[in-house]
Amino acid sequence: MHASVPTDLPALLAAMPKAELHIHIEGSLEPELMFQLARRNGVTLPYASVEDLRKAYAFSNLQSFLDIYYAGASVLLHEQDFHDMAWAYLQRARHDNVLRAEIFFDPQTHTARGVSMETVMGGLHRACTDAKNLGVDAELILCFLRHLSEQEAFETLEAALPLRDRFIGVGLDSSEVGHPPEKFARVFARCRELGLHLVAHAGEEGPPEYVWSALDVLKVERIDHGVQSARDPALMQRLAQDRIPLTVCPLSNLKLRVFPDLAQHNLRALLDAGLVATVNSDDPAYFGGYINANFLQTFAATGLDVRHAYQLARNSFEGSFAQASAKRRYIERLDVEFNAA
């Protein structure tokens, strides 16, 4: 890679191959599709129009976002609904030159409404299979809702196991503060025995202690968010030394006021400390942009440069759960893009 070669950075950020490792599929449900599914399924939304719904996207914190997020999920009833939602995201991912997407889904959000695990995973898995035709390698990660009990997480896992071939790992999401990772120690131990990949949200609004706990108690391979790690130098050293990927979501952090503005985001500090940081979109329908918007706006605000772009894209492939041969292939494509820049 020739970092000194002058280049059109925004064009390079958009064109470079990348992986997305932190995307909640329910959070990609755009208002237009939400209303379309509501009409198809005879569901009445508490908003008069797409415009009204968009106006409601003014969040003060994670919980105020989650409240509207769960309301939006009410339109998802049939396998085709889940397929259509995932397919819409995957087409956007292809447009943003995402070669690999590891997609979170929240089965408890749906099973609590009487929608079966088979319905949820059937639609999502079919969209992931169809995505091969787009040139996107997509796989699913089942997330437990941390505001619910560990017993309910175990029940969710048991319901999903007959469909074990349709998901590659488990995660932990929803309201972070007051629900430390160790609350789910036993269910994560069971998932580890089953050979599932392990990730967890930690250090978004929660303290660095939650990141330590996710690493040492849950034994996760990747930390989702993790930006609060910068408050603990020993933790930063650990993350760098053990090459633990962080799936950072800048526009989400801005929207939920983790940082007052993008210029103050600590992505550069994470990279400078040698961490395997990546850029992702989290809940793009709600937080103002898909993965390329996250790259473009963050680079514009922070002054990150071509070397950072290459490192972030390479980190995304190295931090993924793709096969080693696929990772090599992705990185070769990345190198071609940068050598041509």
C-alpha cells in the first residue's frame, strides 16, 4: 500500500472492500419498509406516516432508542418479513462494498410476540444464502437480550439448537448499564462447549469493568463497541496484546451521546494504541447511516487518513469469523484497491 500517494479519500473509503461485524438486522428496518410490512400484515403503527416515525428518532440514550426499536419489530410476523428486512440490508451492504457481514439478530424480541424461532431464522438464513448472488458472504449471530434473565437466554439457546447450522455464534445486547456480562456466565460457558463463536456488547455506556468481565468471565473473542476501554490503560494494553477486535460504531455513539460530537470520537486513539478497531453501523436505520456513511463522516470529522482507512478495513477482515482462506482472499482484494489508489 502506498500511503503517500495522493488519493480521493472519500471515493477510496466507499470503494474499498470491508467487513461489517456489528449490525443488528432489526435496526436496519427502514421506516418505508416498516410501513410496507405493517400494511401487508394488518399491523397499526403508533405513527401516522414515515415522516412522523423519522421525527421520533431523537434519542437521549440507549434506552430511549430501544423503546422505539422494539415497537418497530412488531411488524415482523412471517418468514418473508424477516427475509425482506435482511435482503434490504444486504443490498445496501453490497452497495457499500461489504464482502463479509456478520449479522446480529434478537430472537427474544420476536418469540415474546409469538413468532417462532423457525420463522425468524428461516427468513434471515434464506436472505444470507441469497446474498451469495450479490457477492456478500453473510452469516448470523444470535444475541441474548441482557435485560432479561439468564434462564430466558438458556431457553432461547435450546430453541435455536435444532437450527444450529444457521448461526455461527452468540452475542449479548440491549440495555447495558446494570446488566454486567457475568450475569450470563453459565449460558456463555454452554455456548463455548457447543463450539459457537462468542461476542458481547461491553463498554458502550457501561464501564471498562464490563469489558474485563466479557473477556475473563464470558471469554468472548470480540468486544462490541468497547470505546470506554480507553479509560483504563491496563485494559487497552490487554486488548492490544491479545488482538481482541473492537466493533466500533461511530454514528451510533454520536446519536446515543456516548461522544458529544464525532470530532471527539476516540477511534484514532484506539488505532494509535494498536487495537484491532473496526467501523460498523450498529442500527443504521435509526442512527443515520450505513457503513460507508460511518466511514465518510468519521474521517471528515476526525482527520483520519489513508493509512487508517487501510488498517480499519484490514482489521475488519482479520477480526471476522470467516475461514482463513476467505480472509486471505478479502485482504488481497483490499491490497489491490489500495495499490491502485
